[in-house]
Amino acid sequence: QVQVVESGGGLVQAGGSLRLSCTASGTTSRIKTMGWYRQAPGKQRELVASVTSDSITNYADSVKGRFTISRDNAKNTVYLLMNSLKPEDTAIYYCNAVIGTFVPKVYWGQGTQVTVSS
């Protein structure tokens, strides 16, 4: 059974940094894309950043230049380095993994809270 597990959230002051990690386990199938999404109270879940198995990245405009996504394919792990954090970055951050070649399925983690104080 596929599991996606995030770690690394917490409380940080504005201007600080955090690194999130996410590992997908329980699969031998190809993981096409891994990504980070976030959901703030009262708002819809939004894409933060994603990375393909070929290391092609995509970022939300609001985090470009501040966040960096990277991936270790051997470990089925994706990282999100978040610098220059702002209070508006406060949200639950969810990791997802798109797994499988012919019929891809999307798996989600349970989320990790990131709180940025002003």
C-alpha cells in the first residue's frame, strides 16, 4: 500500500527558513511527479511547487525565488526548502505523488503545518 509521509513543518518567524521532506513508500512503480500544495484557513488548496522524475520544476508565482523544490529519485523523496518566509505562507502543506505510467494515480500525504509569525 502506497504511503506518502511529510515532515519538517513548524513555527518560524517571518524571514526565516524551513525545509519540508516527503517520502513515498510501498511502491515499485514509477513516480512521475511529486509536488507540494498548501491550504490556508478558508482558502482552496493551491499548488506550491512540483518536480517531475526528469527534474523539471514548476512554482507558484508567489513562491518563486524564495522556495526550492528538489527530489531524490533513489529515495522516492521530495524536499521543499522555504526561505524568506512570510506570514501569508502559513498553511497546511501537503505532499502528493503521481505514481504509475499507464494509469497514474495521485496519492496524498496527511499534511504538515507551517506557521510563520510576524
